[in-house]
Amino acid sequence: MAKFQIHQLEGMNYVEIHLNQEMVRCEAGSLNYMIGKIRIHSQLIPSVGSLLSSWMSGESVYRPTYTGSGVITLESSLGGFHVLELQGQSWILEKGAYWASEGSVDLKFFKEKLLTSLWAGEGFVYLQSQVTGQGKVVVTTKGPVEEIDLQEDQEVVVDGDCVIGRMASVRFSMRRPTENFLGRFTAGEPIVRVYRGPGKLLLNPTFYWRYYMSQRRGV
């Protein structure tokens, strides 16, 4: 199995991948440098539907593969990275959260329902990455990761986009924060995200301070 290691240097975080005649898949443009006999392959012509969905949602349609033996170092970030180990489950990762995965993990796009997409402010296409199978997946984070295990019909109500991933068994919807219609205008949150179990959630309850400051300054 490929080895994923998360390192920190000068306040930046980055992922190092060790391969021994193995294959991994990474987000397009994520490579920093690599050492060893490693071949890169990227699909030349994706489907028209994939290109259209990618253009409308902002998600990359290209996820090149790296095969061979050696070390791959990916781009660094003021944010962080979290290694998720799949054991047959399926996870849906928020836009921009996917970073890398083992070749044994199946990767495809997941599209939310049109009404949910519109309520979430994502336009007509709310495209996310879906990973399924056995193996490790690296996700990007804005802060420390907290894992919540939801029981049947248990809810988590979220204001904002702090959830970075959920098991496919977790149902996602949008709704008003209050039962009365006008209460949404005085509650401070006009609309909230609702996640209903069973299944697990990954979320960032707070930012890394360096990442937060960079976003405030528009870096």
C-alpha cells in the first residue's frame, strides 16, 4: 500500500507519497516534485458531460495517476491535510476537498439535486467528489478535523461550509433555521445545512490561524 505522510515546514503543510510499484491518483496541478521511476498519465479527452459539469461547478475534471516506485511531494498549503482510510465505505467530499488517493479507491463525481444546489448557493450544478472502496484518501482542510458519528436520524445543523466530507449514507439538505418563516430574518442565519445520519461527518470547527489570516488579507 502507498504511504501518505503529512509534513510541516515553515508553517506550511504538505503531503509526501511513497510508492513501491504502486499507483496513486492526485488532484490536477498538485504536484510539487517527484523522485524515482514514476510515470504520469492523465486522460486526454474527458466526456462532454464531465467537461460541462466541471466548467459549471469549478471542480477539476482531471485527476492524473502516478505509477511506479519513488517519492511524490505535493504542493504545500497554509491549510492542512487529513488521511481518510476507506474500508469499503463511500464518502462524498465537498468541493475542493479531494487531494489524493490510492489506486484501489474508485473516484467519480457526485451531483446534488437541483433544488438543494440552488438553496446552497451553488447554482445549477453542485458537483462533489465521491470516493469508494478500500484504501487511503487525502483531503484538504481549513483547520483541525473533527469526526462526528451520527446515529439513525440524528441531525447536525451547520451554518456555513465547515463540513468537508460525509459518508454517502448521510442525507444532506437545506432549510430555514427556525420553524416560523419570519424568524429566519432575525436568527442571524437565513438558511442552514442539515446532515442526517446514520454515518460519519468530517468537519473543521475552526480555522488554522495562518490560513485564516491569509484569507482575511486575500492572499
